[in-house]
Amino acid sequence: MSVRIIAIINQKGGVGKTTTTANLTYALAKVGKKVTVIDFDPQGHLAISLGLFSKQHVGIDAVMLGEASLEEVIIPVRENLQLVPAGTKLQDIELLNDGGVQRGDLLRKALSNSLQDQDFVFIDCPPSSGLLVANVLFATEEILIPMASDFMALQGLSHLMETIRKFEKVLKKTYKTQLVISRYTASRRLSKEVVAKLQHYFPKQILATVIRETALLAECPSFGKTILEYRPSSPSARDFHDLASDFLIGKVM
Amino acid sequence: MAKKNESSLIEYDPLAWMNTEEKPTDVVAILPKQAPDLESLASDALSAKVILQATQSIQNVMQLHEQLVDILRNTSDTIEVDASAITACDTATMQLFVVLKQEMLQLERNLVFDFPSDKFVEAADLLGVSSMLGVDKSAAGFF
């Protein structure tokens, strides 16, 4: 079976993309899945979340620009989990104007016929809808959308879905799209209403476990640890453990 | 526009368009054919889409103007201009978009250019209005 490439995408910031990527991928690696995660946000926050505090790594930027091979830039970060850092030139790629449509195909080419020994490749997308996201949509067949349970996240999702539909039409493919509810506050009625709204528009596409908003999740990146390492017995660690299980077996709301 | 449940905390539903197949907006009009039939345009339409054909020039700018005015009257929120097919766009058309953008800003509405072609971006750059129009170079030329 070939490797599954999944984009963790939402052009709205603060919805939990990097938190979801770091913790979900580690939870998958922990149950024995071979996972590669690509930090595709020029801010490099995923690498920091996984304990790489230096920004001087050569990364996916160099691979896309033909200056390095994927194998050269991969960094093992945990057992079964390896990271491809963003690299300092990723920001420049976002601003590329030359190269026509081909400049949207750099990531797909960089990943083609690579990482075949992996079960999953996850791409942590930047909070934008420019060239980097276009590259991701060229390269992937699967999308996982972290959704905060507030109104502005719904507005952002609407914009994202329009973009996705356009790419589907032009690239003549249909993405397997799933959502994960992040930053959920059970005590807020609005959170419940947002989830209900999402269930209406995305039936059987929302992973069953919601990720609750907790202070611990905000704390662990500064220690370079996932929540499953930082507080393994916390409710948040359990959330991500369950989410990984949902992802593997396809358990949805 | 999605209806509000009396006790709901969500008044406006940004995802309501997803109930319609394929079309992310309420109206699609093709230019520069005959003036489009806008009777079907719902009075509470949240957004409208204009798809520009390859050549936009002074010869068809009046028609575009009329159509945009009609849409502006009937649309409450956003006009999306699909400029992906543009191979030539003259100053008159750009000026029209600049005026429309200013009008939309005053009305607190949005004018959005979706995946403009390289030629469209080039024309906007040449006239120094790409920033004002919010034309996104990095997403240009894909479609």
C-alpha cells in the first residue's frame, strides 16, 4: 500500500493546525505507524513543537528548489516519526512569481516516489491561501481541517472550501476531506452550535473525538514536547490518543 | 441567506452556499455576451460571481459596468471576479474595477479577484493598482 499524504490545512490562523499536527502525528507514531511530517509553514512552529529550536535547518524549501534531496533534509525526531523542516527559504517560495503553473507543482514533484516506506506523510500548512497552499493542494489527495469551535472559524472554513472546490474542479480530483474539532470549550453553547453546523455540512466527515481547549496544550511547545510526552495522563493527551485511533479506523461523528 | 433559529447564537451562516451544488456563489454571469438575466438573482444574495472572458477592453466595458451595477444593487456582501481567463485587459476595465472597489469599500462590501491570470496581474501592476485591488500575485495564473 502506498503512503498516504495528508494536508493539515486551514488558512485561518489560531485554529490548532500545528498543535493537531504535532500531537496527532506523534500519537500515530506511538502506536507503530511510520510517519513523516513536513513543516510547511515558514514560521517553523511545528519544528519547535517537536523540540527543534534552531531555524537554521535546510528543509523542504531546498528540496522544492532542487538544491537537496528529501532524504538529505529528513530529521528523525521520535521513534517512527521524522520531520522535514521548513527551511529558511520557504518564505521566498511563497512569493515566487515566475514559472507559471509549474511553480504550484514543486511540492508534488519533491515528494514523488519518495517516502514509500512510510505509512503517512502529514503536511502542516501555513495560515494563508497563496502559493504554498496551492503546492499542497497539487500534492495531496487527503485534507484534514482543524476547526476551532467559534464563528470566525466558520467564516474561514467557507473561504477554504471555495478554494478547495476550485482546485478540485481544475485538477479534476476530489479530496478526501475530514475535519477535526480543536480548541473545543464544552461549557460554551456557541461551541456546540458550531459543531452542529459543521455536522450539517460535513456529515460523516468529522473525526469523533473533539480536542478540548486546555492550558496544557498551550504550554507543551515551549518544552519541545507533545502533550503525550509533557502530560501523558492528561485529558488532552487522551484526546489525541483517541483522535489518532479515530483517524486510523475512520470513526466519525 | 440561511435562516436563523430564534434561539441560535449563529445569525449568519457562512457555509450556506455549500447547499448548492458546485457553485460557491449565488450568481454566475458570463461576459461579454448579452446582458445577463439577473432576474433569478435573489434579493438577499450574499455574493455574486462575474466570470471575465479572455479580452476585456473599452469595447465591452460598458456592458461590464452595467452588469456590475446590477449586481451591486442586488448583492449584500461580496462580488467575486474570476479573472483567471484574462489574456488582455485595458485601462478602461481596470479603472472600472478601481471605482467599484472604492464603492464597495464605502458600502463595507468585498470585491475579490479569484486566481487572476498572469496577464491580469501584469496589467494591474502596470497601472499601480494591484495592491489596491488586492490582486494576489502568488496565487495568480493557476487556472
